[in-house]
Amino acid sequence: MKIGVAGAGAVGSFFGALLHQGGHDVTFLARGEQLEVLNQQGLVIQGESENIRIGGEFTGDPYELAQSDLILFCVKSNDTEQMAKQLHPILKEDALVITLQNGVDNEGKLQEIFGANRVLSAATYVQVSMKVPGQVYQRGRVKLVIGELIPRASRKAKKITEEIRSAGIDTQYSGNILERKWQKLLWNITFNPLSATIEAKLGEILDSAPLRKTAENICREALATVAATGITIDQEKAFSTIFSNAELARSHRTSMLQDRQRGKKMEVESMCGYVVRKARELGVPAPTLETIYYLLTFMNERNQ
Ligand SMILES: NC(=O)C1=CN([C@@H]2O[C@H](COP(=O)(O)OP(=O)(O)OC[C@H]3O[C@@H](n4cnc5c(N)ncnc54)[C@H](OP(=O)(O)O)[C@@H]3O)[C@@H](O)[C@H]2O)C=CC1
Ligand SMILES: CC(C)(CO)C(=O)C(=O)O
């Protein structure tokens, strides 16, 4: 399959590299220093058990993705519309776009631009960061759960799941991907905004009584919001899974913390803003989350 990676940062470079290794023809769209280093040295993945270096096609020109059968959509959510509008006029009409992004609001934005039928979604389980350009540092489990957003695209989602699995990536199909993405969002909202506000790794949040209590409050508020949307989630089970999974990622700097430390705009709107607005709309009190949302919004504005 011809695959274009739209946004070869941590997630895009990592999954693009695995697909390249698995025999797919992958083109990585990058920019700035990242692109310069990729062109000079190739891409290095520093995994838990091995380091791999891959060559491949690295470009700053979106037209080089025009012949892709599949786009791995991996920019931060603040860049979703801009990247989608660049790609839409140049892609083949039957090319599919799969979002590996966190949150649950990129899907709708992509469907509006590419059409409902062409967009798939993935819940992305991986811990990756770019310590220096051209090098992705990966820890923890690697897994994708893929699904369609409208029932008539299920055949496409199953086919893509198979293609990605056959490249050696643990990949599952889900008939209810948005619920799965909400579950991932619950994890992210519990830790990403707090970790970015106080610049702490997950282990520090888990070990400090006041920080842990704050994370628990956020988690409870977000769980109540999800319940009010009508999605049925076992709240106690979800709560304990979120905190036990965090134990497995103690040394991870969340992607939002990475953005803060690199002076990049954080994904505040698609993560906190989205849930805060949903809570307000549904009459669910979410004071902790709302406060963190205001603090992060201030930080994003100050950095612009
Ligand atoms: N990091 C993680 O462990 C995980 C992240 N996620 C989610 O995955 C998504 C991607 O995260 P992550 O990979 O960490 O983010 P990164 O910032 O590392 O990657 C995004 C990349 O896209 C590039 N980009 C943006 N716009 C363009 C453009 N027009 N042309 C070329 N390149 C462009 C960015 O460049 P620049 O840096 O110049 O802006 C950056 O290199 C997010 O939604 C995140 O929440 C999900 C699971 C785990
Ligand atoms: C914490 C993690 C790695 C969970 O997959 C994540 O989604 C993020 O850093 O944004």
C-alpha cells in the first residue's frame, strides 16, 4: 500500500517506520528542523529492545502524498483543519484518511473536509516523544484499534486493520471506535492537562497526594460528562483502569507536556475545551477541569 504520513512527528514517524519495515511504501511529510535531519540522516526509532534506522521518502511538499492510498493523519489537533485543507484537493478520490490523534473531535472536522465515507479513526496506544529531531523515543505497549465512523465504511476499516496488522503492528478492529476514543480521551484528560500545567511526569502525579487527588477529581468530572452523553461506561472499572494503566507509563511526559516544554501550542481545545463545553451543555459540574482549561488557555495565548 502507498501510505502518506501527514505530520511526521513522534506518532507519525513511529507508525510510518513500522509500516515501512513491514513492506509498505511510506512517504513522510515533515517540516523545519525535523525535515532537515530526516533528509540528512534518515529516521531513528529508539525502542525498548532495539534501535532502528530507516531511510524512506521524506518531504516538505504535500503533493508528494498525492498518490497515497492511505493517509496516516498525525498532526496535533490544532493543525487538523490546515493540514486537511492542504491535502483534500490533491489526494486521489478513493484515498482513505485515518486519524491517529487523541480526542474525539478531529473525526468530524476531517469528515467535513474529506467526506464521511473516507475517514477512519484509530485509538492509538503508544508512548513516544522526539527528544531531538529525527529520533523517536518509544516506550510501553504498541497497539492500534481501528474503526469506521459510518456503518457503510466498515469493510474499508476491516481491510485497513488487516493491512496494518500484517505489517507486524498489534491492530484490532472495533465496531464502536468513538466509544473507544472516548475511553482513551478519559485517560488523556485525567493526566495530560495536569501534567502540562505543573510540568510533571505521570509518576510524580501518582506519588503526590494532592496531585493524585486533582487527577482523580478531573477523572470523575470527565466520567460524569461521558455518562451524560449517553455512552455507557462502567465508571468504577474505567476509573481504576485509568489509574492502573498510568502506573505503566510513570516516566512518560504526556504529549501535552512535550508541547509545553517545546514552546508549542498545546492541544487544549480538543482535549479540555471539548469536554468542558460538553459538561456545560449537559449540566454536569466540572470545576477542576474548567480551572485547568483556563490556566492552559492562558499559557497557550501567552506563548503565541
Ligand atoms: N506522543 C504520544 O505519545 C501520543 C500522541 N498521541 C496523539 O497523536 C497526535 C500527534 O502527536 P505527536 O506525534 O506527539 O505530535 P508531534 O508534534 O510530535 O507531531 C506532529 C508533527 O506534525 C508536523 N506538522 C504539523 N503541520 C505540518 C505541516 N503543515 N507540514 C508538515 N508537518 C507538519 C509538526 O511539525 P511542528 O513540530 O513544526 O509543528 C510535528 O512534527 C496528537 O493528537 C497526540 O495527542 C496519541 C497517542 C500517543
Ligand atoms: C500518555 C499517552 C502516551 C497514552 O497513550 C498519550 O496519549 C499522550 O502522551 O498523549
